[in-house]
Amino acid sequence: MSGASGSTAAERSTVKPPERATSILDLIGYTPLLDVTRLARGISPRVRIYAKLEGLNPGGSVKDRAALWMVRSGLASGALHPGKTIIDSTSGNTGIALAMIGAALGYPVTLVVPDNVSRERKRIITAFGAQLIFSSGLEGSDGAILRCRHVLSEAPERYFKPDQYFNPMNPQAHYESTGPEIWEATRGEVTHFIAGIGTGGTVMGTGRYLKERNPAVQVIAAEPDDALHGLEGLKHMASSIVPGIYHEEELDRKIPVPTDTAYDLVYELGASCGIVVGQSSGAALYAGIQVARELDTGVLVVVFPDFGDRYLSTNLWAGWKEWLQQRRAAKTARPR
């Protein structure tokens, strides 16, 4: 990418990031794949599971991509210009991305977030100089959406709202970057793509690109199995405000994910693979493992949206010690 707003898709190389960057925005994307097949016990030896490590984006999550594309589109159209403040509702990661991009471009940022998002994410957002407005944590991301609409209605001329839930640049970011990166990294051998549903941008945009390259690629969404779940950042669509960019008919399948099992996989990833991720990564991996067990051969790519360091103060880690004790006990009990 180049310049304040990044390069066009035609200029972008998906093979590797630039060796020298003039802006932090130039480093968004280009994330690697990590083989995590070892966690899927009992699957065919001809099946591989790769995790796309979106936590390696400069803002620490997959949301850097959509945020950049939406801001870049606003600059190109003139909807965002000097004197405007960027505002949006977010469960955290998009807010961090917008705060980072606003800081890099010199635009003030105001974000509406549920008051129960992790304190790590709140601190990261404020470290970029952004202002936080809190909505009720009991209302989740939907509450933040409604509160943001209210704030915007009071002074619409003051703000530029990327509107991640309805902005087509959200999935377009993944169509132009995530999809091509996966295709190139797997040499076109990817057979299944799995991602959690938040706004729906990642699974929609990436899925469209991969299906254009090979219509046989299966596009699968991981979704919390219950409205009262603990998978921060993911939506249970039947009980949520459905994002305008989300089109369920484009999916081949949805897999419901139990919160506790997703947490256990987060712990397992840390203990067995040396990678600490967030709960939505555990959810995506759970769905990937379910699919892998059904296959004789295949190349699965699951999205790990971020790392776990921004959730250390949350309930995600409440059961860690107990899980570790049980794991050690099981190892000790194994016959030698």
C-alpha cells in the first residue's frame, strides 16, 4: 500500500509485505498461515488445517483490513475530510483499527463500545487517542449499534461513520486481500474456508473471492450455539441485529460452537502450539475440526482473528488453571 489511504487492489502484492514502509497502514494484511492440524485428533492424514494469523496485523486483528478499506473509501468519496470525526460502534477490534488509522491519518476518532469489553481493548483504543462512549454490556454489540445511531443523530454533520455492519467496503477488503492471500498461500489447493460471524465481512468477502477461483470451495461460518454465549465479538444471528453485509445464502454451512469448548481449544493452542489467541479463534478452530473429521482429503483454512493478550482480564481465562491441572493429571495417569 502507498500513501495515506493505501494502494489500490491492483497495486497490492499479496505475496509479502513491503520491506520498508512509510506508514503503519502499509503493513496491514500479508498474514501467514500456521499448520494447526495436530489439534484435530483422529482425522485423515490427507487433511490439513491451517490458521490464518490475523493477530499479526499492526492493529492486532483481522479488523485492520475492513477499517482501512472503509476509511480509504470515505477519503476517496469526500465523505471523510478534515474537520470530521470518525465514529462507529464496535465490540473492540474494529475500534482499535479505526483508532490506529485515525491516529496515522490525523483524524479524531470516537467509538461506542459495550462497557464489558476487555479493559485491555479499552486501554489500547485510548492509547491511540480515541474517545470512548460506553453502551450497556448486557445489550452486547446491538446496544452499541443503537447508542452510536443516537450520538450520530445529534450532530450528523460532525461525523464520518464507516458503519462496518452495512458498508460494502468491509467484505470488499477481504475480497481484495484475505481471499487472494489464502489462494496464493495454499497454491490454490484450499478446499474449505471457515470464519466466525461478527459483522460477516470476513466470511462473505473471502468466500466470494475463493468461490470465484474455485466454485467447489466450501465457505463455512462458525456461530455461537446460544444467544447467551461467551464468544466476544461473534454474533448469534437468530437473536441479533443482522448486518446488512451478511448474506447467509452465500454460505455452504453454519456450525454452532459451544463457548466452553472454544475456550478449551484456546487453552490447547497455548499449551501445544505456543500461540495464545482469543475466543473467536477457538470457535473457528472448533468448526474446522468438525469439518476435518468428515473428510478423507482437504485443505482447510480457519481465521484466527486476533491474539489472546487483549483478553487476559476476561472470563476467557477463568478456567485456565483448572484445565491445565486436568491436562497434567491426564498425562500423569497415562501408562508408560
